[in-house]
Amino acid sequence: MLASMNYVDVLKSASAVELMVLLVLAIASAYSWALIAMKWVQLRKARAESVTFLDTFWKSNRLDAIYTTAQKLETSPLSRVFRAGYEELSKLAQHKQTAEGAMSERLGGIENIERALQRASLQEITTLEAHVPFLGTIGSTGPFIGLFGTVMGILGAFNEIAEKGNATITTVAAPIGNALLATAAGLFAAIPAVVAYNSFLSKIKIFDTEMANFSSDFLNIVKRHFFK
């Protein structure tokens, strides 16, 4: 049983390669857990603020009032996308148009707003996805790193047995069992990372869809009220 294992003795009897593998996996696991906690807090706060922003957006009749509220919701991707579109709209409103070039200004204006919304959406997706690929890397490589440590440990055990010429079950079981600890460490590092990676990607995909839908709604509102 794991509880009855003497991990100090296992580490003392481990080779330099096994120790290096265990150290790499320990560092990767610690970093991935810290990253999981950080991203969980970030996405949870982004979800809460996005709900607040959408509630404000659909209940308010004034874009400037919505913008004031959006400035306080720094973590919400939808809020930041709205701010980008509103700021571009404000620039266009300040620009004096001639009657001769009104139509071209209108066409170019709505395209500018659309580009601003797209740029903001891409930037938000990049921010949300920051460091998430590392979890995928740990999830895919952790078991192989652990397996590498196990293979090297087993090779060392068999070499030692060959030198001593004593291949009883007692002499074989302990070193091979200790070598398998590296595989267990690899799985311990990989499984939470894979679960978190898939969960975060799913949440980010929802934000991506919401930003696309919101951008379409915002553009429709702008076209109806400002580009008649």
C-alpha cells in the first residue's frame, strides 16, 4: 500500500535520473496547480462581471451610462469588447462629416467599429488562453516523463541484479516497485492538468461565442440608431 511505503528510502535508493525526473514532475505539478487556481479565479470573476455587464447593457437606454459601468468591470471580456466599440463610435461621432461624403463615411464608420470589436475579441481570447496551453503540455507529456524515469529505474535495477548475480523475487521487487513511483508521479501531475485544460478551454469557447453574439447585437444597435 502507498501508506506503508517509505518514501525517504525510495528517494535514497533512486538513481540520479529518477531523482531528476521526480524533481521535474514535482515542479511541473506545483506550477500547474498554481496555474489552475489562478485561471479558475480569473474565469470565475470574468463570468460574474459579464453577467453584471449584460444585465446593465440590456436594461440601460444610454450607451454612455453603460460605458461608465463597463469601466468598472475590468475582468469581463464582454465589457472590454463593448468599450472598444463604444470608443470607436465616439471617435466617429466627433468627426465632422460633409454632406458630400456622408455615405462613404457611414460605410467606413461601421466597418471601423466592426474591426474594433473583432480586435478586442481576439485580444480577450488571447488573455483568457494565457498559460492554458502549459496545462495541455503537462497533461500530454507528464506520463511519458514519468515512464522515462520508470524505465531508467528498471534498467538500473536489472544491471545491479546482473552484477550481483542474485535474481530472486526479493531483490527484483523492491527496485522495480520503487521505479514505478516515477510513473505514478507522472500521472499525478498529468491528470489534474488535463481535466483543468479541457474545462478551461470549454469556458473560453463559451466566452468566444458570447463575444461574437454581443458584437453582432451591438453592431445592429449602432446601425439602427447612428447609421440610418
